Amino acid sequence: MDLKIASLNVRGLGNNTKRREAFNWLRAKKKSIYMLKEVHCSEDTPNIWASEWGYKALFSCCCSNKAGVSILFNNNFNFQIHKVFSDPNGRFLICDIVTNSKCLTVANIYAPNEDDPNFFQVFFDHLSSFKCEEIIIGGDFNLVLNVGSDKRGGLARTQKNPLKVIQNFSENLGLSDVWRIINPEARRYVASKPACHTLPARFFFSYWIISMRCHSRRHCAWLQNWSLNDYSRLIFAF
């Protein structure tokens, strides 16, 4: 069976009704792994939420009104978790899992919207301590990797200092933007916001950054809308 991973921003799961609806919706989609951003979990909620999800779940918590990321595993594939790191600021999760006789280093990231390279430096430093045989990084980078293709409207610029860190580590670790490789001419955007004196600025800042060796296998990546918020979800299958 193909491993299908979905990445989406949920804009808070503190509301009991919304969380139940979200978990029910995710179970019905039957993906293998869900990487959730902005779950808004605090230190006393992971055990409760994991029990509500019903399967294995990892959390990186900050507080009940910002940040927080989670990796939810479905029960439709066999896997073992060998190592986990949870960022104390609720910004990223990294884990080594073994499935189908392969070790995957899976990371979920929700970067701050700041032109500060330190966050990505810390993230990649932690990532480098994992097996990294095959790497899958998914999430909201809060910058665009390519201004020409990943942004429309507003000023033609991005956060240069974090981008340099991402580019350097991607080159060293053999990582690439899989969605852009599969869809080189596509112009799809996951979010928008008002731009002064122009049309609304639209951004593509959710990415799958994966090992080049994964590209040798059949894989695909696509965008779908989710009814509970105005973000799209990015799905990767291989």
C-alpha cells in the first residue's frame, strides 16, 4: 500500500466540537499520516487528544492559543517509532519510523513568520541527529522558496536569511521541493492576505521537502481544500 501523508493547518483544536469533527473527518479520509499545524495544545492536552484520536499521536505543545504541531498516525499501515524529538516551543516534531522495511525520518514544521535564520538552524541541527536515510519534511515554512512561482501579488520578496539556511541544508542533505518537481508550471496557493494597493497577495508556503532518493520511486503530490478553514491541505504519496 502507498504511504499517503497529508499536511494541513487546523487553526486551533481547543474547541471540543471542532476537534471531534476534525478527527472524524481525518479518519474518513484514510490517509496514513496527518501533519497538523496550529493545533493550540498545552502540556495537559496531548494524552486526552491522543485518546480521542484513537491511534498513535505525537504532539509538540506551546499553549492553548498559538502554535503547536502534531503527527497523527492511522491504523491502516504497520510502523514502529524509533526516536522522537518535540520542540519545546511547539514549532516542530521529528521522528524516525520504520515501515515496509525502510527507515523514514519524518518532520512536521510550523515556522515563525520572522526573517530569523536561527529557527531553521536549530531545526536542521536536530534533524541531523536522526537516521536521515530517507527524509520527509512537511509543513508551513512561512516563507516562499521561489518568489516567481510560489507568490502572486504583493511585493516580490521573501525572507532571505531563513531561505539561505533551508537551501544550504537541502543541498547538503539531498532534499528538494517535491510538489514543484511534479508540478513545475502550476500556480496554486494555500493561503492569501490583503496587499496594499494591489490584489490580495497569495502564497504557497506549505511544502514537502524530501530526499532525492525518494524521487526514484513512484510518487505524487497534490492540493485539496478542507472545509473547516481557508487553507488547502498538501498531500504526498509514495
